[in-house]
Amino acid sequence: MRLLQPASRVAVVLSPALGDSLLMMIVVRNLRASGVAVTAFGRNAIMLAAWFPDLDLQPELTRDTARAILPRYQRVIAMRRDGPIADPTLPLPEVVVLEPACRARSSKSMAERLMQFCHDELGLTQAGKSNGMTAPGALQHRRHLHRIAIHPTASTRDKCWLPSRFVRLALRLRKLGFDPQFVVAPQERDAWTFVQAHGIGLPELGSIENVAAWLYESGWFIGNDSGIGHLASCLDVPTLSLFMRRGLARTWQPGWGAGRVVIGGYLPTARLRERYWKYTLSVARVARAFERLRNQQQEALA
């Protein structure tokens, strides 16, 4: 791969998934910091534009807009060659696909891999792990120190811990003096209104920008492997993430702020772990993992 020159014009086609978009913004940020003229196209980034100052963010591409816009650039970077750039007749410049870096055998998190990709493959010798996300000025970081954002959903059901155990965890944390509140997407809300009968908060946040602001002012985050977990980590909110197995946790754990992961109990094969992890992960184990996260944070601040 040819190394980039400062005068290069690069288009980054972001993933439609929130977590992948936030990770890909590491590449965008490092390109911009190195003087490369970079434009990122994606629906999540454009909704969070106020959180990414000084970056050129544009709406998500369609196949028609990709055909009109992308040939103007010298290089296109995407997670994989699908979506708006899947058409083999599309007259594209050089295309760089990040998926091989994602699938490579490595002990590093995805955030660390993409930082390394910027250094090794793009020649950005000062590459860092930050994606440049910055809170608008009126917000106060972790203002509600006892509020725990609990995110009980994910992109697929197999990634989700049992709802009843999330509720039991929230009640246990409330007895310790915390304010656990469930954060879910608007279309998921009806399935989770039952938590309010237990006195657990279920804020109506609406847009992803509102979710970001609410998370930024929360004290802690607990949730499944999901984009919201990456968002909390981006915002330097201490994060406890629940994963089905260790290999996935090593690769896809949130990679920015303080955080820990907890996985299901031992099962002999990956297939069994993916199917039954949610039953082998107890409320007590998650509560202990959260206590270790609290201790880790207290030691860091001491």
C-alpha cells in the first residue's frame, strides 16, 4: 500500500453500526491530525457531528451518491467492501478495507489494532488511539456519579444477558446507594417498560446525541457487547461489558476509558459458550466485577 501524502484526499465510508463507526473514527482522527484532507461519511457520525469538532463529516452514502462523490478522492477506506461501495462497476480510486485487521489473530483490542493500522499501513507515525470525540461545553463529565447506565440490549439476541438478571443486578446496585437506569433505543422501549414497576429509571432519550450527553454525565456503564458500550468508553465513563466468550472480549472490548469485561462460565466449546453464556453468568459475578471496576477507578484517582 502506498503511504499517504499530506496533500492526499481520503474518503472514509463508516459502518452503519455505532460501535464500528466510533472505532473507524480513530482512522479519521489520525488522518486529520497528520494533515490529510479526510471526509467521513456515515449516519452515526453526522448525528454526533457536534462531538467531533474540526472533522469533515457528511451524511451516509447511497449507491447513487457514492458513484457521484467517491471518484473525487484518491483513496477510500471502509470496514469491508459492501454497502454503497459493493457495486463492482463503481469507478473507485484505491480502496483500503479494514476487515483483515479486524479478523487477524491478535491479543490487542480493536481500538489498538486500528491505531496500529494507522501507524503501519498508512504511515502515520504519530498515530494515537483517540477518535477525537469531545463533549460540547455545557455538559459536566460524570456529574451524576451514582447513576449507572445499564444497556440490556445489543445488535443480536445472542449477545444479550438475561433481562431478569439485569433487573436483579439493578436492584442489588440500588441497595448499595446507586441509581441504576436502563437505556434502550426508542423502538425497544415498550419491551422494557416493566422495569419501571421495580422503581428503575427508563429515560426517554431519543436521538443518539441525547444518549451521548446522558452517558457523559453518568457515573458508570454496565451493558452487553454493543455500540453503546463503545460510546460510553469513548466518553471516558468507566465501563463493565458482558461478553459471551473471552476471544470476542479481547478483540471487541471497549478500548478507551477505564473498563473491565466479564464473561460466562466455562463451557468446553465456542458453540456452547455462545449459546449458553447468559445462563452461566450470575448476577453475583457481574456485581463482583463492578466492584472491581470501582476499586480500579478509585486506585487510579488516588
